[in-house]
Amino acid sequence: MSDRKTLQVYADKAADYAKLVSKTNADRSLQRFIAAMPEAGTVLDIGCGPGFAAAAMAQAGLTAHAWDPVPEMLDIARSHAGVTVRQASYGDLTETAAYDGIWANFSMLHTPLGKWPDQFTAIRAALKPGGLFHFGTKLGTGESRDRIGRLYSYMPEEALTDLLTSTGFNIEYSRTGEEAGLSGEVAPFIVLQAARA
């Protein structure tokens, strides 16, 4: 994510966003992801925000790495025991077969749609064989900004599942719904978990 306006919104509203997502560790998708990891497995929360998901992973005995491009978010993420933080984003993912799981929950949607195929390919390469990829995003089409100025990229469900399949993933779980985010706007979303083929 490199859109300056989006990064500034998250910098300015880091505390508000942390309060909004503070119940992350109770999320059933996160519990499913953690349960699928090998004992003491290595995981990456990319676009981690305040790091609550990474903290839950660390508490479960996983080696948890948390990346975010926003220093104010990393300041919060750094406060969680057992979480290793780095100021980084999707363009920095160059490892090969390094992670048992990668958690990308509502963060790639702030990157341009044209970058998604390469980002999915890099995530697949960074996963160990059979590793699990969690992906959450809002559903729709095209790119636009929300009422507080964040850049969003949207893809319909069928196109998204086709893209995941074509970049080497087998989808094992999906869930859709609607919820309000930081801007207060209610939007449809999808959460997917897919194994590296």
C-alpha cells in the first residue's frame, strides 16, 4: 500500500481503528486459521494494523510476524507480547517457502487492482507447500475512495475466486456478510482461506 492519502488516514486514526477492531481475536475465521497451523508454526500478518490478529497467533504459540506501512499502527502492534513487527507491505514480500500461514485481512484492498495478481503470486511463493492464506476484502467492482479518503479496490466474488485459483490456491473456506468499517459505511465483504496448491 503506497497511497499517501490512505496511509495518512490510518496514521491519524490509528487509535480509533484499534478500538474498532479490538475484538479481532474472537473472530471465527482467525480461530480457524490458528487451528490449521502446525505447532510453533511461522505466520505473517500483512497489513496488520494494530496487530490484534498477530497477537492472538503469538498467544497460541505461533511465531508471529506483523507488517504494516503505517508507523502509528506498528507502535500499537509492538505492544503485543511475542509479535515481531516490521514497517513493510506487499511489495516487500520476497521470501520463498517461509511461512506456514499468511493473514491478509482487509489490507490488500487498499492497493491498486492491477497489482493483485502479482501480490497473490508473491504470497503463494512465500508460503510453505500446503501453507494457508487468509484473505479478507470488500466486494464490488473498480476502484474508488470512501468518505474519509481511503483508496479501495473492489472485485466481485467470482472474479476473486478465479484469481486465487489461477495464482495457485485451493479455496477451503469462505464467508460473506456486511459490516460498517472505520468510515461508518456499510459494505459487503468476503473472507476466504485457501491452501497453497
